[in-house]
Amino acid sequence: MYTEILPIDEKSLRLAKKIIDGGGAVAFPTETVYGLGANAFDNKAVEDIFKIKGRPNDNPLIVHVHKDYDLTGLVSDIPEYAKALAKTYLPGPLTMVFKSSGRVCSSVSCGLDTLAVRVPSHSGAQQFLKCLDLPIAAPSANVSKHVSPVTAEHVYADLKGRIELILDGGKCSGGIESTVLDCTGKKPQILRSGLITREMIEKVAGSCDEYVLKEGERVLSPGMKYKHYSPSCRTMLFSFCDKNKAVEEYNKNRAQNVNAYILCDEITAESINVNHILNLGKTGEQIASNLYEKLREGERCAELIIAIAPEKQDGVMKGVMNRLIKACGN
């Protein structure tokens, strides 16, 4: 199969619609990462997404819709706090889980009676979704467990020959996946941390819990169970307090002719005497935006990525740490 990367315009959107209507999959940009989308009403098309990615079939997908799509046909029992959160943060990097009405095919939610729904703010995503006027089931557009893609070129590197079309909307600004929020209870519960932080949710909803997956439980959201976001080279992860040990490990490997790089934020980079740095930036938003790009850069240039966790780990950094641990942790 020949894979095209095309800018988002009337011609490429017509092609995207033809592919989706024919049961195929299209990669498209969002403000977080690129998604691999198929018609959420088409069971075979959704099952093909799992095959294209090599994704475990117990890892639910998120349905993406445009900002004017009527959700009442897809989900039921939308609590008042969810309506308030939607009014405040959507379109944006927030996924909300509701009770499903059963219209979307069961493969999307892997047999669960819930449905995760997101309204991306990326203008290209909105054009794509508006053109289709369908709920689009979409995980990240990469090989399962690999680093999530934030450029069309990242998608191409992973899925060349597996899909027909990649809609190019430039680099994703957010950089880590959406916050996933369970809205089926009396108060919201974070299933996956992201750019919409607990503090932001509590400001609107009043209170918010954070879910911890227990052994043997079924996952309710993407990103909860399996090793994710992993570069193809070796990795190590050190806490901020152990940054000197990370430098020792770097120096030891370099002395043994191992091409090691340190992945860290700009403040940490300035405090250690190391030549080979994958610099994530200074602010939480910069670090989130750069994380996957730097992990992909690292796998191209390094045999070993030694990650140092940032000192600050609240707010957006909670989502960054979630990804760092899954990508580089033991």
C-alpha cells in the first residue's frame, strides 16, 4: 500500500472521506498527538485499527467528534459537572468517559458499557471531523507501545505501507495525550493525566479523584495498562534527586563507547556537565510539547537514553511523569 502525506485542504479531505467511507483508516493531527482514525460505527474498520497498530484488543479507543456534533446519540447520563467542564475546556485536550448508548460498535470500548469522547481543538482535526460528520475512533497513529507521533513524519516512519493517507497539520503543540476523565460517577475521576490538570478540573467541578489501576482490573482508558511511548533504544530513568547518579551512568557508558544521551529539562541541563543532551525545555508546557519529539530524536542518535525526572512534578508535569515512567522506567 502506498502512503501519502498531504496538507489539509479540500482535495485531501475528499480523499480522507472516501477512505473512511470505504472502511479504511486515516491519520490526522490533533493538538496533542496524531491520531489514526476510522468510522466508529464500522466494526471491521475499528478492528483494523487494532491490527494496523498491533494494539492489544483490551485497550479501549477514544471517539473524536467535531465541536458541533450532538453527543446525546452516543452517550447517556451526562452529569452537570461534565457539562460545565465541556463548556470550559472543549474543544481541547480533555477526554470524558460516559455511559455508552450502544450506537458505537463494541470494539471501540473493548466490550465496556462506557464510551470515551473527545473534541480536539486543532483546526485541521476540526476540518477533518466536520467533513466526515461521524464519530471517529482514534488511538495515536503509531506502532503500539512506540513513542507517540507529533509530526506527520513520525506517523510515516511507523505506518508507511499500512495506511493510505496522513493528513499533515504540522507539529502538535500539546505533545502528550489528552487527560482522560471518568464522568460516570457523582464526581469526576482522572484515569490518565494530561494537559488539563487536576487543579483545572477542580476549579470547575469542585472536586476530583485520581484512579489507580488495581491488578486484574479491566482498563477503562488508553494508557493505563501497557508499557507505552517507548523509544527503540535502551532507556534508564533517574529521579531528580539522583541526577548525579544519572551523570555517573552517562560517563560510565560513554567511557565504554556506548552512545549515551541524557534527556532532561533545561534547568537540569544547565546544572550538569554533559555534552550530549536531549533538552526538553524549561516550562511544563514546553516539556510536554517536546517530550515525544525528543524521545524520537534520541532513538535516532543514541544507543542509550538516560532520563532525569524534572524536580517539579505537579500540574502538567504529572502527565509528563506518567509518560516518562512508561517510556523509560524499568
